[in-house]
Amino acid sequence: MHINLPEKRYYSIGEVAEAFKVNTSLIRFWEKEFDAIKPKKNAKGNRKFTPEDIKNLELIYHLVKERGFTLEGAKTHLKEEKHKTLSNFDIIRKLESVKAELINLKNQL
């Protein structure tokens, strides 16, 4: 899954939920369950997610929704093999973007 968000310093929970095509309640739930997600909160309590939070959410989404991990399994996997998982995850995302670009070029021919 490719997340299409503009380059910004902070994203609202609505923007994040829309980008991942999930409910805002799921984003709030994952925030409670995973220590890697730490959005800033303003005086009103509105969450502001950083690009680092978005990257962590992408990884969690990949593990839970795409690979079928349970929440406990995803937590354990992140704690034990975070560096290796992030490296593999980045490679997969880059390959997916290259594939999409090649498909786009093919369609233009």
C-alpha cells in the first residue's frame, strides 16, 4: 500500500486515517497499543502526527493488515527485529514505487 500524503511537518488524525483508508478510532487504538507512535498534542488535545509517526504507522499497517500479524505478534516483531524489519520494509516500498512507475510508463506507450 502506498500512502499519498503531502510533505508537511504535522498531519491531523483525519488526514492520516484517510491516507490509510481506516477509521480514526483505529489510529487512536494503535497509538495506545504501540509505543512507536507518539503524536504531539496541541492545547485542545488534537493529535498531530509527524512524518516519523507516519512511517511507524505504515510499518504497523503492513504487519497487521497486509501480513496478518496479531497485535501482540506485531509488537513482539517490532521489539525484536525493528532494524531488520524497517530495512526490509523500506526496500519493499521502494520496489513498489518503481513497479508503479514502470506500469505507468508501459501504459503511456
